[in-house]
Amino acid sequence: MIPIWWLALPLAVGGIFLSNLNSSCLRCICEASTGCAGQVTECRQTYCGPFSISRAYWMDAGQVVRPDDTPTRWGAFEDCANVYECATDIINKYMEKYGTDCNNDGVVDCVDYAMLHINGGPLCLQPLRGAFANSFSKCMRNAARKL
């Protein structure tokens, strides 16, 4: 028997529902990662795309690829990470795997997702620092003003 409260929960296609991981949150993570200007569509050193995703992050997220692609194809990681929409799918899968209250404030929100993104799942308790923290905070303040 399914509990009645369970029926009221929002559904997510293909996985768990991630509260607060919305387009504004993703945009701010993108802004803090690369500036998101012009939609970065290349790899720099070992990091790719508008979210500066590493191959290890992609693998941890389950090797998400574009439709009709396969993770074993040479270039599949780069082709997905360099496209904003596919890169957000990588991030969603990563957050499904590691999503937790990184800053111990009792709420899993965009700050936690940013901490997970920049520090990695096992190290998410580390605070945001430097240019990433400044850019992320500024973007979140601007997003809140638009509400």
C-alpha cells in the first residue's frame, strides 16, 4: 500500500525530485563556474563547457550523453558537457547521487548544490570560496530581486 502523503510529492522524470535545483540555480552555478557568457562550448585543460565539468564528475554522474549517443564513444563526454542543456542533465544526475545539506542549515537548496558542484560530493562540507563564491552570491542576490 502506498502512503497517501507519497502521492502528493512532485515527480521527476528518471529520478528523484531535486527541490530548489531550478533554472535560476543552474544559471547561477553556471555564472560562477565560467561566467556563462556566450555559452562556453569548449574544453579548457580537463574541464568542459559552461559549468566547467571534469570527466571524473561526468563519470560520477553516470556518464550522461546527448540523445542517440553512447558513453563509450570517443568525445561523448565533451559533446555533452559543452552543451548547456546536456550539461544541466549531468549536474542533475550528480545532485541526485550526492544531494545533501552541505552547509548544515537544515535545508537542501541551491547553496548546497553549488557546494556539491565546486567541492565534489565527498567534500561538499567545505565552504564556497574566492571568485566562485563571489559570483555565485551576486547571481543569487540578483535572482532573488527578480522574484
